[in-house]
Amino acid sequence: MQKALDYLELWRELSTRQESAWLSKGSKGSEDMWRNRAEFFNTEVKRRWATPDSSRDFVTAQLRANPEWTALDIGGGTGAWAVLMAQCARRVTVVEPSPAMLDVLRRNVSEANVSNIDVLESKWPDAQVKKHDLVLCSQAMFGFADFAGFIHSVESVTRKLCVLIMRSPSPTDLLCAATGHIYGQPYDSPNFQVGYNALLQMDIFPNVQMENTGLWDPWISQNLDEAFGEAKSRLGLQGETRYDDYLQDLLRQNLKERDGRLEWPRSTRSALLYWTPSKS
């Protein structure tokens, strides 16, 4: 029989590989990796949030049903979730380590004219926060190699409901296909599939709701060389040439030219996981 995967260890390996990919792109040490991308990220979030989705509906429904609840947003980015939750929760705390993101977050909070948000500039789990009723982390857990430690830190400050939102790639995703060929398992980075199974491994059985807005917009590469470099970086193959021919053929066969650039196949959506911590 096939050997069972240790999903906690797999998460650690994928998170470490992802961090190496970030470092290879020039984000070093204490440098703020969002310094040149926070405004672009803010614009993209606002564009995506112009359309309702089931994850936002779920979170706001929990808070509207319990207006006395407080909420904590871990890795709050530019503040979209914090501003949204502040309209329903008694009070919201948002933890974000990036100065560039915090600049945009504070501007968004001011423009939304909400006064019940507390902002902490800190890495998680270094931030000193009290327990909150609902604790949310949306797409900000992937840099934590110790997934079990991250989950324990989340549960330790949650009274009622833990909520995670993660990217969920399709099995037909190009990089999933490549990592299956190269590493023998179909995961190119930390994601919902790995996180869900890691939670089960920890004896946590979360509810799951797949977002209803369909697949994310495709990645765009300026040319094949850029796409090839991106693939090698994400797969942790910098300096390794053994799979170059395979990757180049895979990209040539699957990327589509559009307006003079190359479009990757759509293959990713988001998943929302939620559960009540056992010691709440």
C-alpha cells in the first residue's frame, strides 16, 4: 500500500520552499516584502470585492447574529476584512507586521469612518492580544512552517469560532502537475488541501465552505522565460537544471498567448474552514 503522507511535515516543507522562493525574488531578512506591492494589492482586493462572495457572507452572518462578539484579523493586510467585520462586530483587532500594508490599512480605516478597530503592528504570534470571539486568518498562514504551532496560537485566543481562508488549487493546476512529476506529491505550496488534512491529523475536524465566485483570475507572464523562472522559483529548483526541459515543454503546451503575453490556465479558488476550539 502507498505510504500515508505526514501533512504537518509536508506543510513545513512547502512553507520553507515558498519562503526560499520569496527570498530569491529579493525579499531579504527584515525587509518589508510588501514595500512595492501594497498599493497594487489594495487595488486588486477592491476589484475582487466589488463582487459579493460566500466567505464574506459567512463571516458577516456570524457577526450579525452575535453583535456582542469581538473579532481578530491575523495578517490583516490592507484592512479589507477588518473594515468589513467592524460594521458587524462590537470591536475588531487587526494584527499586521508590514509597515507598507499598515499605511494602506490605516488609510482604508479612516476612509471607511469606523472607530472600533484596534491596529497592532506585529508579527503573529508575537502580538499580545486578549481572547476574541471570532478569529480570522485569510491567506496569511502560509509563511508559518510550524502549522500545528500556528493553529494552537489561533485557538488560544479564540472563544467561539476559528475561521481560515486558504487557496485551493485544482489537481489539474500546472504547478501541481509539475510537483507531482518532480516530488511525487501534487502540492506546489501550502494550501487548503494540505492544511485541511493537517488539521485532521491534529484531531481537528473543520467545516468547509468552498467560495462561490469560481476560479481566480489567471496568472500572466510576459514571456516564456519569465514563466519558466516563476515555475522554477516556486518549485524550489533554483540552480537545478535536471527538470528544465520538462518544465519548458509543460509551459509551452499549456500557456496561452493573449494580447502579446502568456496566460496560465485558471485552476485556483478559495476555501473557508471553520470550527469551534475544543477548549473554548
